[in-house]
Amino acid sequence: MTRIIHTGGCLCGGIRFEATGPADNPHNCSCKFCQRHTGAVTATWVEFPSNNVRWVGPDGAPITYRSSEISRRAFCPKCGSSLGAIDDAPTIALLVGTFDELDSPELIPDFHSFEDGKPNWA
């Protein structure tokens, strides 16, 4: 099986990543944490084992905010871009919108968590 290397980063380019696939658990989420973290009614995520994600940009790793007992939300300290969530378990969930190439089949969401959190108009 070919291992895919996904690249991406923040708006200003200071935080960049390389995530080696396969990706896991691609999904949409409409929980209040995701809505506030991204400013969108629905966030699209994909997960990687922590050791498969390297922070390669000139500003290193993102800064984080502890958002729950199990996870920290990651973002760029310069431009404020949301990048993902770094879980206490050895998992990093990256927001799909931060990827350079969005057409990879392994980025297509399989399910929608907290779908009842979407407003009726969405």
C-alpha cells in the first residue's frame, strides 16, 4: 500500500504540516466546540496517529488551547487559523480545509457527528 503524504497549513504559511496516511475517521462535526473553534456550523476532520504528523513550517508547531478533558485545539499564533485538535490519546485531527490538496478520496467524510447541532438552514 502506498503511503500518501498530505501537506497543508495555516493562512499565513508560518505553520505547515506533513501528515503521512492513510488518514483515519474522516467526518463532519457540528458540535459547539467545533463551531466555536472554526467559526463554521460544520467542521470536516480527518485523523492521523500523532507520530505521522510533522510540523514543518518556519514557525514550528501550532499553539494550543485546552478545550476539553481529552483535547487541545491547535491554531496559528500569527494569523489565528484553526488547524485541528491534538488529543491526549496519540491522535491529531486536522481540519480538512487546511490541506493543500482536497481531492484525495481518504479525505471524504464517512459520517456526521453531532448533526443535530446544525441549524435548520444548514
